[in-house]
Amino acid sequence: MKYLLLLPLMFTFLSTDVLAEEKIYHIAKVTAIINDTEKYSGCMIRLEPEFQGIQSCPRKDFVSLDCDGKVINTRASASQLLNAVQLSFVADLSVRLRITENTVDGFCIADYVRIDK
């Protein structure tokens, strides 16, 4: 009888991984930066090579940074992400991005940027 009471609790813990948002890490060069006050949640970056692995992202060449802070990033954190991306663009360095399945205007959103040398 004790085990029957624990079964729903165990299912809750095990199902959280299944329900978790899909995220991938992708290493690429930033080949373009877009700032837009009307679309793309404020800013986007173009990546080369394109990322794979998230089926819910219709476009694999551009990623939003959610600069408006309306989906997953705050404005402050998105500004820091954009600063890192701009630095990598100017210095021609690769970035490692964590791309989430959250979308804005049909583009997935990155919530992590690391500059690689």
C-alpha cells in the first residue's frame, strides 16, 4: 500500500525532465546583427553554420536574443548577450550559444552566450 502512495510522487519527479524545455548548445560565428524596434523582439543574430537539433525552430540561420525582454530574457540580460555577440562579431571570434525552443516571430531565442577564442 505504501508503494501505491509513492507512485504519483515518483511520476511527478520523473515527468519533469520530459516536460522540460528543449535547449541545445551551438558553436558558430556571428555573421550579421539586426536591431529592430518592431520585429524579432528587438534584435537578432545570424549564425554560420546554422544550428540543428530543435525541431520547433522553423529558421536555423537566425536567433533572437529577446532584447525587448518579453519572452525569456530580461532587457538587462539581453543587453549583455548582445554586447558579447557584438564583441565576437568585431573580433571575428566564435560564440557558444544556448538556444531554446522559445520563439518570437518564428525564430528561436538564445539565453546564453560565451565567446570562444
